[in-house]
Amino acid sequence: MDFAKRLLDLGYHAPTTYFPLLVAECLLIEPTESEAKEMLDGFVEALVQIQHEAETDAEMLHNAPYTMPVNRLDEVRAAKQLDLAWSGE
């Protein structure tokens, strides 16, 4: 999850995480056929940068993203304290 959140800071759409469920800590990366090789190379460079950050400053990586309007959400709290607008009518 931390890798996916950090990719947002580097200008890439976060990939699907933890899918398929039978692969632990999985990232599902599906570039389209029309993506240029330069873009894919940049994505790989971003992953290498994130790997280096994970090895040298794991806490910084854990707190990502930093450049989004909303930083890391408390997903456990959101799941436990639902705030629904639907009234059932």
C-alpha cells in the first residue's frame, strides 16, 4: 500500500493493491498498449526510487502521499464509522 501511495507523489496513478489475494503485498500494474516506452521506463525508475526510499527511510514512505490534497486517510476509522448520505427512501 505504501508503494502505491508514494507513486501518487511521483505523478503516477496508484495501481490496484492486494490483488490477486493469493499473492501477499501484490501490486497489479496494467499499462495500456499505447503507453510509450519512455513512460514505462519512467515508471520503473519511480519504483526503483521508492525501493531505495523504503530501505533508507521507511517512515517517510509509510506517511505518503505528501503532494495530494488529502494525505493518508484513516481507512480503519472510515470503515468503522460510516458516514452515509443515503436515506433509504
